[in-house]
Amino acid sequence: MVDINKIDDAETLYSIGNAAGMINNFAEAFESFKKAAGMGYAPAQCSLAFCYEKGHGVPHDYGKAVDYYRKAADQGFAPAQCNLGWCYESGYGVEQDVDKAVAYYEKSAKQGYPPAQGNLGFCYANGNGVKKDYNEAFEWFKKAADMGNTFAQFNLGDCFENGKGVTADISKAIEWYKKSAEHGYAQAQNHLGHCYEAGNGVEKNLLKAHEWYSHAAIQGHSAAKKNIENLKRQ
């Protein structure tokens, strides 16, 4: 274990914390992030907040998570802005406020942070904190999807399938569902399984339907588990 008491460089401490976290040494990660965060280093403040949020190396404390996300967000750190937005949207550690959630998502999204772009797209698609606007939703989903965000890729597929903000195109919908599913997004895997089961945009293939349902079910997707049972009755 590295003696972090002898280290006074925030970036070095942050790197040590990340390395410790990668091998599930959350206690060392927490202490490293805490010291770097105390020096005002925004990435460490964000990671420390995540430790408090997930209970990594420290008991769960959503209030402290929000405090440190805010410290990093106030410095313009995009991941922290996104996570703080999620806290406001979900009401974790702070009173639920979708307007503030959208404001933080926008700050982060405009810096090009894909998770925030996807979340902002979802807000526009569903009218959460903003007026429902499928055109705006499509644009944000597309930005994030092009950067590999699986949540956005799935939702972009939904836009193409149902003509939300774009001309309906089931072939392009399948293309984006596959990209999301192949990168492990359970909801896309389940939906792609349904497409193969129903022959929607692809040739009907119950074996492939079962395969994709199974990928999602392994991740605990409850609807996929039910879909597998329904396939057995066919």
C-alpha cells in the first residue's frame, strides 16, 4: 500500500485512487481521493462523491455525495455536473428538482460529455423539466450515440423506429439497437430479441431472439426473463 501521507500532489493521489479502485481496494481509493479532493482537485472530488454514493470504502452518504459533486461541478467538471443532475432528477441526497437536473445536464452536455447528452435527450423525449421536443431529443441522442454511449444508442434506435424527431426507418433503428446491445446494454438486448421474435426490421429468428433475451436476462432484466419463458411456449 502506498503511503499517501508522503504525497502532496493531487494528480498523483488521484491516479493512486484510480489504480486502487480498479482492483477493488476501495479503502485506499477513498483515502487517496479524499486527500486530493481536499486540495480542490475536481476529478478527485467527483470520484470521492462517487465513493459516498456507492458506499465504496465508506458508508453510503448521498448528502456528502451531493456536496462533493457540487464542489467539482462548480469548477466546471462535466462528469460531476452530470452526476449532480442525476441526483436532482432522482432526489438522492437533495430535494428532487427536475429543472435543476436539466440545468446541470445542459452544462455537462455542452462540454461534450456523452452521458449528460443522453440524459438531456431523455429529458426532451419525455418532457422532464423541459417542454417535450423530439427533434431536440434526437439531436442529443445522436451526439451521445456517436460517442458510443449505449443508453443513447438504444434511445436513438427508438427514435428511428417510432419516427421521433426523424423519419421512421426500422433498418437504422435495428442498426442502433445492435450497437447498444453488442456493447452490453440490457434494454437494447431485450428489445432486439423482441425484434427477432416478431420479425420487426429483421427476418424472424427465434434462436436469435432467445440469444438476445438471454444476454439481457443474465444482467437481471426481468422482462427478458419473461420473454424467454414465453418463447418456450411457442
